[in-house]
Amino acid sequence: MPNASRAGLRLMHVHAHPDDESSKGAASTARYVAEGVDVHVATCTGGERGSVLNPKMDRPDILANITEIRRQEMERARDILGVRQDWLGFVDSGWPEGDPKPPLPEGCFALVPLEEAAAPLVRLIREFRPHVVTTYDERGGYPHPDHVKCHEISVAAFEAAGDPERYPDLGEPWQPLKLYYHHSFNRPRMVALDQAMQEHGLHSPWTERLKEWEPEPEWDARITTRVPCGEYFGVRDQALLAHATQIDPDGAWFSIPRELQEQVWPTEDYELVVSHVQSELPEDDLFAGVRAEAGTLEA
């Protein structure tokens, strides 16, 4: 059962674009905020080169002001989730299309050298002092160049932030205790939701996609931590809807009844990658093993 209060604990999510914080781990974020955890989202880019994915918003005036509109969407989602949020200031790399794919745009996030790209995240980690950090796996969750780069700088900054010899001008060293990768978009979850939809006589958005999604048992076995957060799926959905340019309210995101999601798969799933505290796996809490240590880490 969730604790009544966890004041003093701090969690940082590192994401590539505005809207990623609402599509990945938002329900567990909402749960932790409700329990008193201080949650901070670091957003690597402004999503400047992202497509408008909601047909109702695909208009010239939206496209002409997409940078500012996505910032406003992020502000609304941030307020809904109850988190603080900072922009790392990099420029969206876009999704390269074609065969062969074209070169990435000059100056984009994915082309920034790793040591330089990790610096603002190191500074933010040292300022916020999170006990737990989450990011994407080495495949980026999906192979968008910004997601892969987000993974790379998160791992690098997690390691560098506690080292007084690295980035000495970016604040007092701080070593987060645990690093996790998001794994909520895993095949077993989608299979379970797809089967439940069909059993209830509903059209599943996953049926066709699962035909092309090859099973990866070894990959799915990497999940170590399932955080119960079904009661916060509604908060997650409201945060998603705040990103109106990216989320179609009539699309696949919302075609699976929330009650069915809560019944079939009421968790968000993670992989524990690094732990500097005793960790007994599997877990149901990103802060497992941290609470006893947290008091000694407060300034």
C-alpha cells in the first residue's frame, strides 16, 4: 500500500520532448506527487520539429507557432501532474524519414557532443538533488534520435553528478541513488489489453500492431519494478489531453476504457539499472530501499 506521506523524497524524470512526461510514467508521477514526493521533469528539447498529430489542430496558425504552443501545453500538463519542470534548452532533431534517411539538422540535440549535452542535466541534478532518476532505455523506448540522446545524457549525468572532478563549476556534487528505465510500452501489457478488449467485444487498437511486434522474452524480463498507480490513470489522461497538438482525444490513446486498463494492468513498469542502496527485486516502488537512506542525504 502507498505511504501516506513521503515528504523529503525527490524524483526526477528526464524526457526528450514536451508530452513525453505525460505518455510515460505519468500515473506513477501523479501517485508520488499525491504522497508528498517532490517530482521534477527535465525536458531536453522544445519539440520544435514535432508533427501535429491531432487532426483537429493541424492548421497553418498552429504550425506557425508550434514552439510557443508546445511550451503552453507543457505548462498545462505540468500543473495537472503537480510537478516542477525545466527545459534543458536543446533543439528538437525531428524524425528523419526516407531511405536512406537524410542527415539530422545542424545544431539539433542529437548532434550535440555528449559531454556538452550532459552538462545542463548535471547542473539540474546537483540543484534538485533527486534520490531517483528515470529515463529511456538504450533504444530510446523507440528509435527517435532525441530519445536515444536523452538516454545517453541521462546515464552520463547520473554518473557525473556525484563526481567532484566532473563539471566542477556546475554546483556541489550529488549522487542520485537509483536509475530506472521506462518499460510501460511492453508487449505483455499490450497483449493483455488487446485480449481484454476482444473479450468485451470491443475493437482493440493493438490487434494489428501486435501481429508485427515480435515477442522479445529477454527484453520483457528486464522489467524489475511495477508501480501500482491505476487510480491515477485519470490524471495521466488529463495530462495527455493538455498536449492537444500531439494527442487526438478520439484516437487510439483513449479507445481502451480506463476501467479496463485499471483491471487488466494497473501498473507502470520500469527497469532498475543502477542502485546505490539495497534493492530486492522485483519491486513495486521506485523508492524501495531509499526511505531509510533519504534522511542522511538531506542538507
